[in-house]
Amino acid sequence: MTDLSTLTLGNTTDPYNRAAERGWDITDASQLTSSLDLEADVVIVGTGAGGGTAAETLSKAGLSVVLLEAGPLKTSSQFDMDERAAYRDLYQEGTGRGTKDGGMVILQGRSVGGSTTVNWTTSFRTPPETLKFWADHMGVSGCSVEELAPYFAHMEKRLSIHKWLQAPNNNNAMLQRASEKLGYSWATIHRNVRGCLNLGYCGLGCPVDAKQSMLVTTIPSALDRKAKLVHRARVVRVLREGDVVRGVEAEALTPDVRGTTGQKITVRATQTILAGGSINTPAILLRSDVPDPDGRIGKRTFLHPTTLTMGIYDESIDPFYGAPQSIYSDHFQWRDVHTGPIGFKLEVPPLQPAFAAGFYAAAGELLTQSMDNLDHTQCMIALMRDGFHEDSQGGAIELGDKGQPVLDYPINDYLLEGVRRAFNIMLEMQFATGAKSARPAHKQAKHYMSWKEAKAAVADLDVAAHKSTIGSAHVMGGCPMGDNPDQSVADCDGKFHRLDNLYIMDGSLFPTSIGANPQLSIYGLIYKLSSTLLTELQA
């Protein structure tokens, strides 16, 4: 384990420290004193996995690109592994984003690099089961395993995505040991890192730039090729002339990105790409009043609803150190793709103190006792694979009274059956590896002293919304792609069906959830779509 007292943070690796020397064109919209008008071949809204990938692809071909980002530019020189600052500066609504009824918390990035700046580096290709389901049931073409393989391979090489070769930390090792003891399949996770120091604080921004996020890879590449970056700029709507989109209109945000300054940003472009993510992209389209005769924009938005259990061991776990995710199990994921109970992937999360405290759904003495045992606590999470069953339709993006996006995501009995089943499976796994006590994330639960006691208690729990802790760090869908305009929002090249020169290039294109952490699915698909767009523009 790296001795943190000897660690030199990102001052020596931060590429943005040489921005002026490299001739980068970066504008902080919060400092504008007048309106800003720009022109480009392509304007890209969002700098996460989709926007960053598209920006590099198109700028390398010589196209002029403008990138707009609602969040601030925060870089490794400022990443000090402090939870309070990171959650405030790098996440949507300071980690306070949630579903309409408050039943789920949604963790999404909101800074240059988007969620790639704060994710835990877990990288999976889109599962074959998902791609087959899209082809068979959702009208998606051109996205078979074979057709996507070269695009995944390119992005894996570009972002140093490879199987994690170091030993898992004890938090992850318990998942491996439990799987082996109970006969469940498991495997090692691939991560997008180069020169990783195994710190474990990936969710707070990598302080040494080892994480190969868009912040340190594709966006610097685009800036080197004369792309322009404007941050703290919230896109309000697309600009239309009849059935043709001509760019976007944005508003400058205050330094804390909580308000507006009154200054406007207008970018006129030949091609417009929306890559703001599966909540913000549908919201832009809804605010723009684009044609949507079937009312599909924002519908079928998916989350991988996630729940968890926590076990306390005699041995040291130190779940706040080491690669956050290195072991997973799909043993309960694909038994019934779309005909049976909801499937789920088993992983573990890192447990930085403030983050962990929110998992307990507790207060007072119970929370104090739990946090006193944090260094001996192991946590497992179950990520529900939503969108494949008739009782799993996801949620819908709505606009609030000020035009802000709101996700209405009902937690129904189909999902809750999966939550209860996951509680039992994960608790049994923890007791099988020697936990002296364990509890599910439920307000009425406590630490149980044996698997027998825990199983009986879970059977009696009222597993319901607002009582069970359910959240997500993955948002997908809302603008599904497909060949049939009557069943989808965009075609399988990402082009909006009913307007010209408008493309969607982010996870909102997914017709279901992925069934795996989605960052590599976005990288591969958007590299394919942006390459196709480039070919068309060059023709």
C-alpha cells in the first residue's frame, strides 16, 4: 500500500498546468462579462465518456470542435482525496441528485470529464446477452459482438483498459472467497488505469492522473488539436431552423454552478452532438420542444438500481484503501434474460467514511458503532439489471418548473423482489467468509450474528421504497436508438430521427440498462458512431 504521507499529488502530472504553453482554448463561463458567440464544425454538449470520445475522434480529423460542459474544470492539482470538496465540486447536485420521490440517490459526475473523472474505473464490454436482446427485441442493428469488437479494442488500447493484475484488497477478496466457497462464478475486473498507485480514492478524482478518464486523455488530445472548451456553461436548448439544427444556446453558471450569471453562450455549428448523459440529454431535447410524436424522449430511463449489505469481520478489511473494484460475480445475472426475476451483478464499493455513513440508513448510537468498525467492514452491492422484463420499464425524465430535469422512477414489486433476494445472497456470502455480524441496508435492520438469524430477519423485513437503501451510479436510456422511428428516438448511427444535423452520443442511446458498469459500452459505441459521422462528413 502506498504511504499517503509521501505522496506527491497531481501538480507534477496535471496536463492543465501547461494549458497556456500548449495553446489550449479554455473559457470559464462564470467569468464572462458579455455574451459569447462561437462557430464550429461540431458543437459537443458534455465532456464525459460520450462527449470526450467524440471530441477526440472528430478533432483528430481536422474538424473544428467546441465542447460545452455545465460543471467546472477541476484537475488533479486540486484533487486532495477530501470527500467534502470532491462531492461538492465533482458530482451532480453535490451528490444530492435523486429520483422524484426520493426513493433512490443517483451519483453522477458534473465536471470536465463527467462521470469518468469520478468513477471507480470498472470497465466491461457490453455483455453479449444485452446486444442480442437489443437486436431481437429493440430493433437495433449494427451492434453485434463482432461488429463492436474493433471499436472496443481501440478504446481499450487508447485508455489502457486491462485486467487488474495486483491482488485484490480484502474488501474485494471477500467476494472472491465467498463465491469460491459457495460455488458461484467470479472473475477479475478490467480497469482503465496507467501507473495506478492502488490508493482507493478513485471516486474523489485521481490525484496522480493514473485513471485514464476523459479529463486526462481525449479532452487534452482535442485541445491540442484546437478544440475549444467552455465550462460552467449549461446548455438550455438546441437552435433550429425548420427541421435543421444549427447549434445550441447555453447560459453561464456562477462559480459554484448553482446559479446563472445572466450571460449567454451561443454556438452555431454544422453538426450538434448531445452527450450530456441520460438525464441531461433528454432534458435538453424536452426544453427544445423537438418533434416527439410518440412521446418517447426521456422514457425508459434505467439505473441499475443497487442495494447492499455490510459485514463486520475480526480481521482488518480497510475498505477505503486499494483498487475500489477488482472482483465481480455474474452468477445471478443472466439466468433468465427477460422472462424471469430480475438479475443482478455482484461487486463491492469502496467505503470512504462519509460515503459509508450514508449506507447505514441509521443515526445516533447505531451509526457511531457502525463507523467505529469501518476498518473491519466489508460491503457487497447488487446491481439490478433493469429494462429487460415487461415489469421493468425504468423511469421517465420530466421537467421541473424551472426546466430542470427530474427522474420519476417507480420502485415496484418486481424490483423489490430482487432487493430481498440480493440481501439474502450477499448476507450468506459474508457469513460464509467469517463475518461475525452482518446487516442489509434497511432502516429496520440491525447487525445479525448468524446467517440463520439474518435469513429469518430478512424474511420479516418490509422491503419497500424509502425503507430499503437503493441507489445508483449508472444512468442509461431515455433516447433509445433503433431502426424504426416509431419505436426509438435516434437511429443506430446516433442521428435524431426527426431533425437533421442533430446527433446523440452518450448512454441515453441504450434501449435497456447494460447489465454491467457502462463506461466502456459508451466508449466503444460512441467511437463507432463518431467514426461513422466523420466518414459521412468527409464524403
